[in-house]
Amino acid sequence: MPELNDATRGRLLYGGDYNPEQWPEEIWHEDLRLMKSAGVTSVTLGVFSWSTLEPKPGEREFGWLDTLMDLMHDNGIGVVLATPTSSPPPWMGRLHPDTLPVTEEGRTEWWGGRQHFSHSSATYRRYAAAITEDLAARYGGHPALTMWHINNEYCTFDYGDESAAAFRRWLREKYGTLDALNEAWGTAFWSQGYDTWDGILPPRRPHYMRNPTQVLDFRRFTSDMLLECYVAERDIVRRHTPHLPVTTNFMPFWTGQDAWKWAEQEDVVSVDIYPDPADGWGAQYNAMIGDMTRSQARGPWMLMEQAAGPVNWRGVNHPKPRGLNRLWSLQSVAHGADAICYFQWRQSRQGAEKFHSGMVSHAGEQGRTFQETKQLGAELTLLSDAVAGSAVPAEVAVVHDWESWWADQQDGRISSEVDYPAVVRAWHRALWEAGHTTDFARPEQELSRYKLVVVPHLYLLTDAAVDNLVTYVRGGGTLVSGFHTGAADEDDRIRAGGMDARLRDLFGIATLQEWWPLDAGVTVQCDGFVGTLWSEELEAGSAETVAHYRSGELDGLPAVLRNGCAWYLSTLPEPGALRDLLARVADRAGARPVLTGLPAGVEAVRRGDLLFLFQHGRDKVTVSVPGRHHDLLSGSTVDGVVELGRYGVAVLRKAA
Ligand code: GLA
């Protein structure tokens, strides 16, 4: 199978989405001059070009793209060619309203924006296949082509009639009989028993709370249907260019796609990361998405999009202070990215994203944004040989699962304060602050290579996942689980006793009486720390109680349990406490931080034989690094001590 390396050819790839159809031709030549001066090696063409390529049904306008492909090749810039299928032209919705998605309230999502297509629409799929076929036939042999980019950020839900029919087909395949579906969905509750497949709908807005398993299956179905759209286009381009890798760009840690499943269908895993420059923990977020994407890719990955400056889809959109874009880009490299790209090359002057930054901002060539773009391009060139293709070692894994997330979001949940991604982020942050590089893992995957595995909060666990966690600990691994884990089976049926019996046994829990969620801002005192968000009324069995609750109704009951190498945290400790606890457990498990004694805000990551250091703050700091090293960025040799300034980066290799 082709891989990222086939497109990068052993180098770090640098570039971005390029939308030349928004500009007159003379700007194209100016763009090429600037791209070359910035060390750009790759552009992604055609992401939103459908109405330009097919202005009327069945017509083709390839001339402009021919010119651009040639121009790119003549200038030594590779092309990641996109299928334009995420934004159908207006004629499609007008002539074929069946291609338009429908919301849960029954409202049609019209053209005039983007991503207004129904994954289940046979008409949409036919047009998408036809334009993909023609693009692949025309450009498959073009020397500029390095990779395929299918669609863009697949994310559209559809509750319409064609989707309803597809949902029924999907359910028939899964359950075989209506009896099995009724049993899995628990339809005896509220008189929901189905007597015919035709009676089943997507979970359209009902009078009151929805059937949670129906919703869960609809999430699984939606992810699968979007994946079907991807696979259909991927297979077309693969037929023409079996030697070239294919990708589609994920939104980071997004709820709609089971990215574990999707990644298996991609040659290259790519993602779009937009940390908020105003988020004091933006660096941790960037690290987390990098870790997650690397784990999905099981190796180097592609940062398909980031912003050189502000985005324009937050309430208040902050630019990036000087140096921050370089810092976060190099941080992504340290976390395994072999490709650093942006949305987009040149900031638009029209359209919905004209206030969204580009590598060339409205300020132009002399603007700070482009000057920083140039500097980064030069530095990536410098690092390229030493970094590209190398692995990022991790001794710790965070277990994360989309299905559990979906089940967790149901209408009748225990606490709407529990925000699954925020809980995962809190645990990743604790490990990140403790200096560990972490992988992410699926609940069913073999875990024995990790010294420490943490499960921040997996409400739903399949039998196979439960067995996997038990096997991991029995085999000598150390497991730390967060609250409300293992409560439901894969049909979202609550397990007897409120928690799977094998897990209770693993954690040494005798009984689980009640879940006691905490209101926003309310905390519970525990021995030595403060718990947030959640608490549980538990009785310990074989476990030792490491910390008790010391306030409120649960005063005196166990909060943190330890049963050999299995730990259970029935609350979410505040950040410093979670960091310290995980650091202690990691140490006991033999997992070592990348470097010890780092100043606050400094991150160390190993990739291959390199040690990356990042100062995420603005002050000058001194970092002790035993031994003599060359800093590949500054070209200097450092002996035992590295100085880093505002947003400073060092990339160190041991001196011979
Ligand atoms: C996403 C999309 C891009 C663009 C950016 C803006 O990542 O893929 O087309 O809209 O967001 O941040």
C-alpha cells in the first residue's frame, strides 16, 4: 500500500490549500514566486472547485486546472489533488433536491454554504463518482500529482427519507431480525416495539427524549455512510493510481466520525488543527491532537490544515502572536507530523472566509504572517532529513472510543456537565504536564507494549474491551480508570450492578451504590485533593482505599481505589492533583517522563534520535539537558544547558 512517504519522498512536506480559482491568472505567477521563496513543496488543489470544474451538469472545465498542474510541476511543487465533492454546485440542489441533507427537525439544508450533501443520496453519489472518475483519468498520470485528498472534513448528518431507507438497510444487516433490533434497542420501554422495518426512522426530533440505542446506532450509521462515500471515491482514484496515497482530512477529535475505523481505510491520516491562540492550554491541545492522529496513523501523519493567523469561526478570533505559529508547527513535527500545511495559501478577499488568515495574509509579502511562513519553510527544510519518517516513542496510552462518546451524549444522561472530550483532555493534560508523551489507543487493541494505560471515562465498553483491559493488567500492565467506566454494554444496556462485574473485580470494588454528579463549580474534598464533576458511592472489596471523600454525603467513603496495578478514580481530581497522581503511578509502573526537572511550560518530546524542546511561554528559561548536543535549528553546540526565549524551540541531536 502507498504511504505518506510516497508523497513526501523522505522529506517534510510544506504547503497548504491553494484556491487559485478565486484569483486572476497574474496572481498565480506571483503565488509561485512566493511559494518558492517560502520553501513550499506541496499545494492542495481543487477542494472546493466543483462549480468551476462542472459549471453545468455533465460539463467539464479542466483548462484552468491543466495550467495549474503544469505550473506546479514546472516549479517543482507537488500537488495533492482534491475531489471537490464536499461542496456541490448550486445546480445540483436545484435540479436534484434529493441530494440535500435534512436536519433532525426536518429542515432542508440549502446550497449557499458548503457540505450540503446527503451521504445517502444516490444522485449525489453518482455525480461525485463521475467527477472523481474524470479527475483521476485526466490527472492520474500527471507528474505533479503526489496524493489524493478525498472530499473535505466529512461531517454532514442527514435525517431525510433517503437516509431513513439507508438506515433501515444498515439495521437489517446488523440485526437480521426485528426481534433482535427490538431487544437491542429495549423498545419495550415507552411502547416503541417495531412491527415492520418501514416503521423505523432516523432519530428525528420526537416529543420527548429519544431512544438512546436508536441514537447510538444512528451515529454508527452516519459515520459508516460517510465512510462509504469516502471509500467509493478512494477506490476510483486507486484504480487509476494504485501507487499514490489517498487521504481525507479529519476534524480534530470530532464527534461525527469514528476515526479509528476511518484511519484503517486511509493510506495517509491527515487532520486539521486549530488551537485557539487565546487558550492558555493551546499547546496541550495541539499535542493531544498530534498524539491522537499519530496513533490513528500508526506512524507519521499529515497536518493538512492549520491557520497562519486567526480563524473566523470562533466568537472572537485572535491572531497568533509572533512566533506562535512556528512553535505549534514544530510541535506537530515533534509529535509525528511529516507534513505541515495550512488552510490556506492566500487569504481570500471575498466569501465567507475572507477574515480567515492565509500563509499570505492581506498584508502581503512584507506582512509578518508571510515572513513567518518563510522562516518556518526554511527551518522545515533544515530539519527534513533528520526528522522525516522517524517514530515517536510512547510508554503511556490514553484509551479513547467514539462509540462510548456517542452513548455518553444521550438525552437522559446523568449529568450534562460531563463533556467527554473535556474529560479526555484533562487526563491528557495531566500526563502532558507530567512530561509523558502519550499514544491514544482503542479499547479493544493490544496494550501490552505500554507501561501505563489510562481510561479517562468510557461509559460504554464492549465485552471484548473489558476482557482486553483485564488481560492487560493480568499481564503486568498498570491501568488507571476514571469515573463512570464500564457501566454499559455495546447496546447501551446497563450492566448488572452498574459496572461490569469483571471490572469491579479488577478494581476491587464490592458494590457501586449510586453515581453522584457534581454541579458546575461544585467540588468535593478528598484526602489531599479536590474532586470535580463527579463522585460515586462505592464500597471497596479487595481494593485498598488510597483516598476517601472528606465532605458532603459521601464523607468517609472511598474516592480513589487501588487493587494491585489497577486504579479507579471515582471523581475527576482537579488538574494539579490528577497530574501528580498519574506521575506517581507512571513512575511506579516504570514509565519515565521524556526529561525531568523541566521549567513550567517547557515541553520535551523525542522523535527518532532527536530531542525537541519547546518553551510554550514568553519568558527566557534555562533547561538542563545532560550531555553535549547539536541544535539543528540554531546550528550551535550546547553543553548541558539550553536557553530558550519566548516561544523558543531547540531540536537537539547528541554530539558524537
Ligand atoms: C476547515 C476547512 C477549511 C476551512 C477551515 C477554516 O478546516 O477544511 O476549508 O474552512 O476549516 O478554519
